[in-house]
Amino acid sequence: MASDPKVHVFEDVEKHNKTKDCWLIISGKVYDVTAFMEDHPGGDEVLLSATGKDATNDFEDVGHSDSAREMMGKYYIGEIDASTVPQKRTYIPPQQAAYNHDKTPEFLIKILQFLVPLLILGLAFAVRHFTKKE
């Protein structure tokens, strides 16, 4: 690690989001993992999906080994200016349609879908029975 680490702003780190140029932010530190892309056990897609944001939670959720944490040192390139990192977005659930307490129209349609074919079938049998010549 450098004795006087460079401080990067989020906008600059965010631009490094390609396979040939990949930087990650983990625990307030910036890592250039471009050289590690092909060697990463999870594949380069995992690293690319963590670009452009604070990847600390993504890194910690996986449960990396101690050797993986030690390996991070050789990819360290500086610190992130925390004031430039955007706030985490909070999840806003989608609005649900209002519950329809009055199910009468739906119920009536379902009953008619069942009864109308039965009435037609009954009518067909009645017509055949009464018009049959003996």
C-alpha cells in the first residue's frame, strides 16, 4: 500500500466499468481489479456488476476468504472521497391496485360462463328429444 494514498472522486471511479478497465470501491478504498478479471473465481461478470457503486455489501455478502482479503492489497490504488459517493437508494415497492371489495361483476361473469354453455347444451338435447320422429 502506498504511504500517501490518492483520493479518488466517485465520478472518476464510476467511469472504470469495463473488462479492460475495472475499478471497485470496497470499504472506502479503491481497487483496480483489471488484472484480476480473468482469474476471479466468480467470473468477470461478478466484478463488472459491482462497478459504479460502493461494492462493500456485495463483497461482504459473498464471504471471501482471508487469502482473498490479503490479495486485495496488490490491487489497491487509493481511497474514495466519501462525500462524492451517492447515497444508497431505498427500495420503494410498486403501488398495488386497490382491492375490490365488491366482487359481484366478476362473480356474475364466472357464473354466466358456466351456465350459458349448460343451457345451450340442455336446449340442444330438448330440441332433439322433442323433434325426433318415432
